[in-house]
Amino acid sequence: MLTDNVNFSKYSPYKTVHFVGTGTQAINGTAPSQTFNNIILNSTGTLTVSGSTTSLTTSDFTQTAGSFTAPANFDINGVFRRHTHCWRKHHSKWKLDK
């Protein structure tokens, strides 16, 4: 589990990255865009995107706790889970699972 600022070039696109803890955490680096498989946010702090990164792409994004400040361009290609709700992308449109 990662609890400090992370340069995702070490982890993407093959891993699931967990953000836990109480302080502010950041996805950062020198690349203008970063892509990886899964982000899981379960923190009492805030996850931000900083450095030169202005575009973030992920297959799945799960937020069970904490807050997230998205970059200018944020694309989820698979499933977006926030607390108890789950949305799936189907033909470029979001559908809420019931």
C-alpha cells in the first residue's frame, strides 16, 4: 500500500494502487498523461493529481472514503465505484448498477 506521493510510471499500467492514510496524497510526475489499471481510494485525506500530469486514465476507480481532486482530463474506461454506488461504462455511456 502506498501512502506517500507516487510517480505512477513505476506502477502503471499493471497494478492496482491503494491510497490509504490520513494526509494529502498525490499522483504526480513529469508525464503529462498517466494510464493504469485500478485506483482504490480509502483514506480520510485527499488524493490530488499534480506535477506535470493533467490527464489520468484508469480501467477502474473505487472510492470508499476520502476526497479526490481530478485533473483536467480524467477518463475511467471500466467501473466507477463510489461508496455504495457502482457505474459501468457501456458503449461510452455510464449506467448505474441496480
